[in-house]
Amino acid sequence: METVKSQTRSYVAWAVAIFVGGGLLALISPRPVQEAWTFEEANKHDIDSAVRVLAYDADEAIACGLLHLESLPSNARNGAFLDVDNDGDLDGFVLQRGASGGANVLFYMKLDGGYREISKRFGSIFTKLRDASELAFVDVGEDGLVDLVLRTHKASIEATTILRNHLDRRAYVALRLRPLEKAPSGAAAGASRVVVTAGDASLERCVPVETPGSETTLYVGLDSFEGAANVQVTWPEGQTSLYSGLAINRTHEIEQGSPGRVRRP
């Protein structure tokens, strides 16, 4: 009888160990999040009317101090970088081209101080994109979550698909920056520097100005912040504008030459 009790206790102990171990494994193992990204049919009107969001290439992000070369895997250095989950860190997307000319999309996030490819955590959604040839970033529903526009070519047929972003919602502020229509005489093309202050956090971004008057929409993720944000913009010519008390989770239009005045689109 004592032997039976001992065996029973042994089985129970093993069952508890397996249950606890399985729970810990589930916590530390990456699991697919099937609904975090979904495909949607795209039409020209949806894409043309969507907000186009600024993304950096690796060289731009490094020059702006937003990335460090040593933190990037070699195959991420041809990627496009922006914050798609609004946690304040840039995320990366890379078109990994194959021998046939098509490409997969690789998704990188900053983890443990460096960038790691996490595409498989979302099931097969990214590995299905084998014929992608072009990638752009928009906010279709203007909900603060950046979506992917994918152009594909297969058998001489071109198609466009929107990969909708359903990641957890976090706070953000969107800035639609509009520099002067005509740059001052002798002024060189450059970048605007933007500093967003949210509580104790200060996030710096840069916005390349390719042509005078060209409008750019910058999304800055604020994670769990609640309250109003303050924004400082230093335009390429050196002029600085300050904007206080901007509501989060909204888009604000900021025009050069109008210090302290912000218009809602």
C-alpha cells in the first residue's frame, strides 16, 4: 500500500512538474499571434487616401542616431525602419529577395538591446509574401497603427495588398510637418529635428526635407504614456518652433513659420 502511495505521489509530482514546466515554456517561447496582421484587399482609392507614414532606411536612421550599426544583423541593413507598435523603438522590415526575383518580408523588433527577426511569431503571414517587390507604409484607418502596402509581381501580373496591423494599441502622436514652400536663398536641403517630450521620456526623430514644401507625416510611439505631449521642431534652416500640450493619439499639422500654432487636419 505504501508503495502505491509512493508511486501516486511520484505521478502527481511529475504531473505538476510537467504542468508548471509547460506553463513556463509557454511564457518564454514565441507563439504565433495569428490575428496580429491580416490581409485585406486593396484598391487604389484606399491607398491614395491613406496617410503615408515616414520610414527610414538604415543609413538615415543611423545618421539620425536612431539606430546603431552594431545592433543590426547584416541582412537587416537593407531594411525600412519605423515604429509599428508605438513602443518608442524602431522596428524593421526587409524584403529578402530570392533567386527567382520575388521576396519574403522579414520583420525585426528590438529585443535585449539588439534587433531580432520575429516573423515566425506571427505564423505564416510574412512567409506567404514570396512575390513581394515593393513595400510602403500607410495608416489606412488613421488609428495610429502603421499598415504595410505590398506590391507583388507574379506571372507578369501586378497586385497590391494591404497587410493590416492589429498589434496592441499604445499611445502615439502623429505630426504632419510642412516646411516652407520656398526655401530661403542659399539654404541647403537637410532634415528637420523633432523632439517629443512625454512625461519623463524624450524622443528625438529627424525628418528629411527633400523638396521645399513637401509634406511628411511622422508617427512617434509613446508606449503607455497618458497626458499631453510637447514638441520642438528645428527646421533645416535652424528656426525652432515649440508646441505645448498636444493631445496624444491624434494627428497635428505643423507649419514652418507659425511658431506655437498647430492645426488639426
